[in-house]
Amino acid sequence: MNKMLLVLLSFFVSVNLAFSKDNLTYGLGLSVLSTPSYLGSKNQELRVVPFPYIEYKSKYINIDKDKIYNEFYNKDRLKVEVSIRGMLPSKSEESARVGMEDLDLIIEVGPKFIYDIYSKNDMNIDFELPFRAAFSIGNSLEHQGFLGSFDLKYKNKLLNNYIFSFTTGLGFADKKFNNYYYEVNSQDVTSIRTEYHSKSGYSGWHNALALTKRDEHMWYGGFIKHYYLDGVVFKDSSLLETKNSLFYGLAFSYLF
């Protein structure tokens, strides 16, 4: 936790030095999350995670919490953003991976292509195609493959400035990314774990609901996301314990 607070402090110092304060909103947040150790793990973990909040708008670049975009790339109904996502680290002794290496923090970065299917007032229906490179952050930074999805997203502003969104989509990943979570090498074989090496392909159907609100000094959010893993390319891995994985949580941030 002390390391996390030091990182956040460094982040705020960097933000103040790098951006014009006239176009900048930033804050410090806290989230309470329930997540599986990894997709397909039966072990569910409750985590308290601090996080930075940042919004920045300028002629050349815009930053909105978890995405970076530029209006220059908008053309008709199509636009391109840079999106950032991740997966929290996990101790292997708390899951079916017991005796294997721990899973590091995963950061995913890459472009997201967005096509506006329908827009009216504060309501949007978009087709989204994110494609990200994954990197593990432990003792070193290491590339762990590529992944992407085909998503359909509905977003609408409700009463009192609440923003509701629903996303459904199909995920895909290359064999390197799948093997990071589901590979079992010969030295890790046990009586209940057989040797397994994955290939590239389908990695699950996901559905997510989110509700957020921002006022002058606070941002609030809640979400629930379900992954259905029936028929995935890594279905024969003994590390895949269940076809259903659920993520949910609440978060808030104070805006300076």
C-alpha cells in the first residue's frame, strides 16, 4: 500500500508539471472490488484499490479516466481512441495455480476503433473494436501477448446526470496471452493438473453494466461484469475451473 501511495503522489506531481491547469481535472479515488484470481478461477478476492482520476482537454489531446483520444481522428461516424485496461495481480497459492508462479499486474494498451451506429440527444449505440498489447509489471516489464474484442455499447445520460452504460462483446487473444494464465508446463504437473499449452482464439463472451455520476468535487461509479467462458480456446486447461467469472465493485474519487 505504501508503494501505491508513492506512485499516486508521483502521478499528481507529474500531472501538475505536464498539463495546463485550465483544462485539467484530477483527483484521488478509492475502489472496493470483488474479482476472481483470473478468468475462470473459482477463487474470488475482495480488494481495496486506490486510483488516480484525470480528465484533460486540449486541441491536440484529450484524456478521460481510462482513455486517450483526439478529435482530429474523428471522421463522420468513425473515431479512434487509445484505451487502457488491466488485470490485478494474484497470489498463486490462493487459486488452482498453487505451486506455480504468481500472476503479476497486467496493463493492456492499444487503439480502440469506434463506429457510431446511432446517436440521439444523450444516448449512443456504438460498435467498438479494441486491440491491445498486454504487459506484465513485476520485477520487470514484459510483453505478454495481444488481445481484442468485438463490442456493442449502449450509453445514456439519465436523471440527475447519472450515466448508464451496457456493453456486450466477444473476446479473442493470442496464444502467448492465453498461456500466461492457462499454460501448465511439465514442472507444474500434479495429480490434478495436466500439462497444457494453449493456442490463439476465442476467449469468452462478456457483458457489463456501469453507472457513474460526477459533480463539482466528486465522481462516483459502480459496475458489474460477467464473463461466460464456454467454448473458449483454452477450455482443456485444468486451470479453467468454471465457465463463469464475475467482477463487480464501487468507486469514488475526490476531485481537486
